[in-house]
Amino acid sequence: MADDQEKTEEPSSKKIEDARKDGNVPKSQDTSAFVTLVVALAAFLALLSWIESRVVYLYFYYHSLIGVEITKDVTLQISMISFREVIFMVIPLSLAVSIAGVLSNVMQTGFIFTTKPLIPDFSKLDPMKGLKNLFSIKKAVESIKIILKVSVILWVCYYFLLSFTKELPTVIYFPLYDQMVWLKHKMLILVAVILILFLVLALADLLFVRYSYFKSLRMSKQELKDEYKQMEGDPKIKAKIRQIQMQMTKKRMMQEIPQADVVITNPTHYAVAIRYNQEKEAAPKVIAKGTDFMALRIKEIAMNYNIQIVENPPLARELYKKCNMGEIIPENLYKAVAEILAFVYKSSKKPR
């Protein structure tokens, strides 16, 4: 029993779906931050000329105010124009970053909408539970991850900046324009390195988050059994239902036997009752069949209703194997059954 309680089984699709409904999904904050950062840089570069034009506009506007008396109305006008231009510069960049943040989450978890996390949970106000969560293994792992990430980033930045400073004794003798080109070149290298580093950290965090998520949803063997019972129903109940269905089928089958034209037997192991109504049916139909004890019951009812019993072991076995109750007999057995029916009609003077 102890082994059954160990959560060694992968989570079922139902458990994963239930977790999604609760808002519990594997989401890497580092991955979202990386995608947002890349989009922010791309948007900034794409909007650079637009931002530059707004800055130039503000520059000439402020320059035009030289010598103008600063009154209350002028101050209000300066504030409104400055605010407008800043909004014009910030809104496109903010929209791009916002869309990137949403898309980065959707790419990780798919679209999900649930209000369950918004429902107040007063158990979270328990100070003991909060203290326990504060010093949990999960929090310790998160803290270690943050320390490692910051340490790696600082070390990489320090390494490249140190290598750049070794060139300064030479660069100080460059013309100003060449110095600016050198600085731009080094800044691009540093940005590219940091982006690559963030990408590696984001992928590592994404893999770790997904591994931890599915590990937290692992189930014990008993939980899988209980879930299966809930989804498929208790096997004992299903077996009982099948038993009742079989009993009802047998009862209905016994009620059909008096309408049979003939019962074909093995003679003791198989019994198949055949009915042929030329007005309603295209071919003879099996209305009852059984083996051993059920075969004896079919023959007993047939004798009580004076239904002729014909022994034909090969035909009885074929009919039993190939026909279910209520089915028309196969075409390859038409001739054999027709001969028996013709014999029955002739011997009993029964109308066809």
C-alpha cells in the first residue's frame, strides 16, 4: 500500500486539464521576460526615427519659447504639449511590449481563461501557512535560481567590460568620431552577448519549470485507479449492469422462441431458433441461440410449443458463430437453412 501512495505515475490528461481550469499552468517568467525584452528592443529600433522626430520637435518648440514671458497659460501649454509628445513616443512602445507579454504567455500555456484564481481564498491568510511557504523548498530553489542567474550575468558583463577597458589606452588617441564608433561597436557586442545569455537562461528556466510542473502533478497508482473509476465507472457496477443486460436479453430471447419455425441443434451443445416471415423479412432470422444449459432450455420451450427440432451439428455451429440474436442468416447458409425449412413446412403442413 505504501508503494501505491508514491507519486511515480505521469499525470493523466484529466488532471492536467483540471489544473489548467484552476489556472495552474507551467509558465516561465524568464521566457516571458526574454520575449518582452527582444520585442521592446526591436520596437525601439523600429520607432527610433519616430522618437527622434518627436524629440527634435520638442527641442525646436522649447527653443521658440526663448524670450517668451512664462505665464500660467504658457506653463499649461508647455505642460500639455510636452505630455502629448511623450505619450506619442511611449504609447507605441508600450503597446508592443504589452502584446509581446501576452503572446509570450500564450505561446507557453495556450489560451486559457478562468476566474477561479480571482475567487478569495481565506486560507491564504493563515500566518502559519504563509510562514511555511516562505521557507519552503520551492522558495529556496527560486532564490538559488535568482542568485545563479544574477551571478552569471554579472560575471559575463564584467568579463567583456574588462576586455573592453584593455583597449582604452589606444582608443583615447582616436578622433572623437572614431571613439563614438568604437563605443557603439562595443555596446552592440555587449547587448548581443546579454541577449544570447538571456536566451540560454530562458530556455533552461522553461525546461526546469515544465519539469517541476509535471513532477508536481504526478499521481500515485491508487489515484489513477480512483480517477479511472470516476471517469469510466466502478468495474463492479459495470459488471452488474452487463449482468442485468444479459438477463434481459435472455428473457427477451426466451419470449421469442414460440415464434420460431425450427430449432437447429448440435444435438446437445448448440441450439439455434430460426424464424422466417416472408411478408416482413427478406431472409430467415436467428431469434434465439445458446449452448449447453441454454440450448437445453431452448429445446425445452420448442417442445412445449410443438416447434420442430432438427439435428444438424455443422449448421448449428455455423449459425451460432456467425449470427447474433435478431440477425439475418448469412447468404452462404441460405441453401442449407432453406432445405430445413422446406422439410419442416412439408412435414408439419405449416404454411410458408
